Amino acid sequence: MSESEPPEHPERESVRLRIRRDARNLFTRVRDWLGDLAIGHWAREQWRGSKWFRIGGYALGALLAFNLLLWALVTRSLPSADTLLTYQPPLPTMVRGIDGEIVYSYARERRVQLRYVDFPKPLVNAYLSAEDKTFWTHGGVDYTGLAGAVIDYVTKFGSGERAKGGSTITQQVAKNILIGDEYSITRKLKEMIVARRIEGVLTKQQILELYLNEIPLGRQSFGAQAAARAYFGKDVADLQLHEAAFLAILPKAPERYGRAQYADQALERRNYVLGQMVDNGWATPAEAAAAKAQPLGVIPRRADSYDASVGYFVEEVRRTLIEKYGEKAEDGPNSVYAGGLWVRTSLDTQLQKSAQDALRAGLMRYHAGRAWTKPIEHVDLSGDKWLGPLVSLNKSINYQDWRVGIVVSRSGSQATIGFADGKTAPLTGLPPALKAGDVIAAAPVGNAWAVRTIPEVSGGMVAQDPRTGRVLAMQGGFDSGLASFNRATQAQRQPGSTIKPFVYATGLDQGMTPASEVLDGQFCVYQGAKLGQKCFRNFDMRGAGGTHTMRWGLEQSRNLMTVRIANDAGMDNVVKTISDVGIGKYQPFLSFALGAGDTTVLQMTNAYAALANNGVQFTPTLIDFVQDRNGKVIWRADTRRCNQCNMAQWDGKPMPRLGQRGKQVLDPRTAYQVVHMLEGVVTRGTAVVLRDLGLPLFGKTGTTTGPTNVWFAGGSQNIVGAVYIGFDQPRSLGGYVQGGTFAAPIFKQFVQGSRSRWSSVPFVAPPGIHIVKVDRVSGKQVFAGNPTDEPKAAIIWEAFKADTEAKRTTRRDELAAQRDQLLAAIRRGSAPSEDIVTDGETPVTSPSIAADSSVTVQ
């Protein structure tokens, strides 16, 4: 718009003009007011007549401008030193087992927090000699050292090298915790300002405590205690003078001095620090001389030594914690890798080691005689760069003396293997398919290494306390160092016949008894016009085997008997029972009564725990409780409260008791009856391999179609477990593989490896159960003779619900009944009934089970 043109919005333009005019008028009035003052006249005269006055004015203005610029660029964004009063460093999460011992830690950095008084005086003095000998007297900045650093900076300017020196310990605290490690003059200014502020907030001892806990010292260790363990395998209290001096040199170059190729430089620098300690009066010449005569004594880099058998268990705990609290510090104050949590778990290390060994032995037993199939991984190698790709895979194995390595090269029958420590060796026992880039397992043989095969078949195992739901052991495969996929919790598998006890439990709930007779004969169902008729069959392909008791059908795992029981009890009821115990939610199809649905090892273990605990089931838990870094409990599995348990004085009322935590998912009488029958599976059924353990055990084997999975589930009143083996991509294991010949032996080895944990106390029947002598084959009540310890004794004890047991009669009642029957027959002029037999000279009736306690299923 030209000057001659009128404004588009004259009212807006007028407002702008008024604001400018008023501002000019205000400035003019202030200037005139100052000019009217006597000092104003004096300053104006001095400015006009004195050169030095003008120079001073310009200098003052420049100083004010510099301070304003300094505030805008540096000071304005600085963090408050007060935050150090409540500073909480990132700390790893520590995991304890059931006995309270530390079993693992989740850490990406080595960190251990100590108080100032926990650091030995020689170690403190070594750091002061190496980094800041005037620490106790300066106010945060050592100006003499700063001048030297400025000179060093000017000398090295443009060379790409970093200037050294000039930072006090207080400045290093500011850099490491509040500011960062940016290399610039601006950062140095920030350091100085914040250091001065820190000195006004914290005591010298508090500053040293922060420094000695937070300084990065190489080998992923932060702080002197973590470094003492990383370099010497000791605590700081156990360090010798030469070791303390070595740790003190690390802040200058932690990644250099800690390596073997720079040992000479480290030794020279260490001895310099020892000399400084003498000059500062913190060590005697004799002590320093003795320390200088010592070698560095640094141990090779190594990972924290935890029992590798806990791998799958602690990985499952880690997943749970990350879901609750997050992984990184940004996710919250209780994150897994920074929150410093203390986690108490239910891990029983003896049971865990036994579970690992037993499952591995079972997998190796199946694999015996099979050829090498494929590598753990394959990496495309470019030139001779194999170490980086191998390390990045992060694969390991903790089995015998095996190691994971990579085939560096192969030419005909010659090959070389490389390991994560950079070493190589000749490789023997080469499979034809082996090639360069294959990541494999190998074992030492003489001066070479031989190829070893990790079983392709895998499996999972869980052990649980049925009285609390606490998971005691968990093994999710051959080795957690090879892969974190946990087959105990993440693999969905068909349970096969291990589901049958819950079908039988439904039948018992619907009025059947362990002595009920069921036809082991052909059973077909019509599935509609499309699917036609489906006929079930037993595992051994036999279609008919007569009529037998429910007990016999469960002991021998008869499919035809099971589907008849499921059909008569109602599949709607069966799938409800299966759902109630947490196995899974299935449609009411008969095939699910034979284990056609999917479930996990953990779910199946928890279902059997309900049987062992008289129908009471708990949610399975791996974590008992979680504490934050200050010891406060922030989560616990048992949420029950006992408000009156901490009374200062007893009020005379009944002692407070915690309420029931578990859920009653099965009739306790039914649960006991099923367990009683499943004891027969161990005594003379499909799990007879466990019998010679001589323990009161119950259990059930399972073999799915194919077979693709083989199972065993069971245990005692105190420990219940389940195990399966199968390929990750389901395929046939071979017709000879069954639950009783592969899975049950794994469980047997598990028990043998933890024998001290297993009780010899027999299962206790709940109220409402009557134990009755019966004929083992027919299930009919008997009065003569007693059960024996023979596995196939003619007479056994059977568990009946009080309202279904056979009615007992006396000898006098029997004779009276026979007399009345004979008299009635004579009156009718007919012969005696066919059910009267003779026992010597006295006619007796054949013993039978009362009608209301016997169900014949056709």
C-alpha cells in the first residue's frame, strides 16, 4: 500500500500510532525526570567531559550485556542443584528365590549403591589424588586447574583432541548427573555454575558419595563398588592399595586402562597416583613402594555368575514386571532396568535344577541316534568379519562343556570355529550340510572342537505348590540361552489323555462312582449330513474290551470308556468342568473329552493342583511380592488383609485369621476320588514307571494323535507338575513314543533329583468320603480279606461319597434274607433264584454294590 492510499482499517492504524506515541512520551518523561535529578545532571556532565567515565560506562554496559547473554544461553536452562537432595540413580532389579537368596538381576549396567562411610579411606584418597587433591578446600571450582585446562584447550584447538584437566570432582558430579558429557565451552561454563550451586546444597561427604557411586569406570560398571567387582571380583572393603589406585585411574580413560593391550599405560598411571598419595600425605613411601611392586591383577571380563538353570523362570518374571512397571527409567520410577526393585519369587532352585536336568535328559534320550539337522542360526559372513555378528546374536548354552560358536570357514573335511571371546579352533565331526556362517554348539575334544547337536524336539515343564499356587520351577526348553520362547507358558499344545481325569470328575459329579461299570465298546456319533458318522477308538486300536469299572478305564486310559462317560454326563457339563479348572474354553464336542483342545503346561499343572488340593485352586504366581528401592512393598500376590493382627494388646476375642484365598472349583469329594483313581495309574496303569519311587503319587499320561505330543501330569499333595515333549512345529514323534515311556520317565527323574522335597505322607480324604473294600476288577464290595501292597491285588480300597457307597450287611441279615427268599420260592413252588450260589454247605448271595451306587453305561 502506498503512502497516498488510505489504510484498509483506519481504526487499527490509529491504535498502533497511539501506542507508539505513548511509549515515546513515557521514555521522554523518564529521561526528563532523571535529568531533573542532581545525579542526572552530574552524570550528563561527566559523560560529556570525561573520557574514562564513558569507558567505564561502556564496560558496565558490556558486563550487563554479557551477564544477560550468559543467562540466556547458559544459566537460564541449568537444572537445580536441589534435585541432588532427592536424586535416585538408575539401579538394577534384584530377584530373590523362595529362600531369600539372590538368584538373578535385571541390569544393563553394573551399579551398586553404597554410603560414604562404606568406602574405605585409601580408596577415597586414591580418587582425590588422581582427580581432585584440593577437593576439601575449594568451593566447587579449582581455578588453578581451570587455567591449566584453558591453556591445554588453546594448545589442542583444531587438533580434534579433547583438552584434559580442569574439572573438580564436584564438576564431574554436575556433568555425570545433571548436565551431560557434551564437549564444548558452554558445557564447561554450565559445569562451573552448577558445581558452585552443588557446594551450597550438599556437604563434601555427600558429593563424594554421589561421585563414587555414579562415575563410569568401564566394563558397564558405574561406581567404585561395581567396578571393584568387575575388575577384581571383590568388594571395595577388600581392595588392596594397588587395586584402589587402579580404580582411581579409570575415570580418565575407562575403556582404555581396563584392556590388556594397554596394561603398561595403566601401570604407569597407577604408579603415578600412588606417588601422588605419598605427596599428599595419604600413604607412606613404604606402602606406595609395596603397591607399585604389585601387578595390575585385573581379572578377565566376565558376566555376573548366576545359575543358568533359572533362565526361563526369571525371563517369565521379567515379562510380568515390564508389563506392570515398564522397562526403562522413562516408563516410571519402578521400571525394571532402573527402578532398583527387589523381587521375591517362589523359585525353588533345587526343583528348578532338577526340572532342567530331567527335561534335557528326556530330550536327549529321544534324540539319541539321530543325525545333525540344522544350525542354531545362520549368518551371512562378509570377509573375515565374524565376531561382531556372533556377539550380536547373544546365544549361549549351559550344558556340560558345550559352547556356542560360528563356523568361520570350511573346506572339505577341514573347518574352523570361532567363539565370542575372539578365539578360533579346528572343528571336527563335520556334518555334510555344515557350512561357513552356521552358528552351532561344539564341545572340546583334544586340541579341537567337535560339532554337537541340540535336540530339535523340545518341551516344557512346570512344578507348583497346590496349596498356594506358587510356581516352584519352570523349564521352557533345552536352554534359555538359545531362545527366550517359553514352552511352559507360551506354547499351546493338545493335552491328550491328561484331560481325562476332568471328564471322569464330571461323571462322578453326575452320580457315577469309581466302581461304576462302563462298556469299553464301539462308540459312534452322527455329526450331520456333511460330516457323517464319527467312530471313536482306543489308542491300541481295539474297538471292544467288555465292561469295566471307571477306575480301570482311567488307569488304562481307555478312549471309548471316556467318550461314553462324557456323553452320559453331558459334554456341556464336561467343558464347564474343564473351563472351571482353567484348562481352556472348548465347544461341547466329544473330541475335546479326549484332549483335542489346546492348553499350556502351566494351565494343566494348575488344573492338577486343584485335584491335589481337594478342589481348591489358586491363581498360579511366580512373584510373591515386589519392593521398591526403599524396601516398601508395592505389589504382592496375597492381597488378604488382617486388620487386627497388629493389635498392641489382645482384646480377648478369638485370634484373627486370614480368609480363604483359593477358589473351590471342584467338589472336594470328587477331587479326592479322582486323585485316588489316579494313584492307580501310577500303581498299575500307564504311569507304572513311577511306582518304584515308593512315594504317594498320582498322575496321568497323555499321548496325542500322531503322536505329536506326549505328556505326564501329577505329583503329590505338596508338589504338582506337568511335562510334555514335542516339536515346535507339530509333527509325529514316532509310533513308539507314548506318555508312559517318554514323559513319565522325565517326571520320575525330576522327583529323583529333588527327593528331599517330596513327602511320604499319603493323600488325606476330605469329609464325606468313605473308604470301602472292593474287588478290583468288578468294583463290588467285599467283606472277606484285606487289601495288600501288591499292585494288582484282588482287593483294593475304593473311595465313595457318603451317599453312593455300597450298603454293608451283617451275616445274620444275609441268612435271614436267604431264608425268606427260599420260603417265598417254596410257596410259589419254584426253584431258587439264579443269583443264589453256594459257598461250601451254606447258601449265600453273591456280594454286589447297592443299586444306587452302581451305574452301567451302555
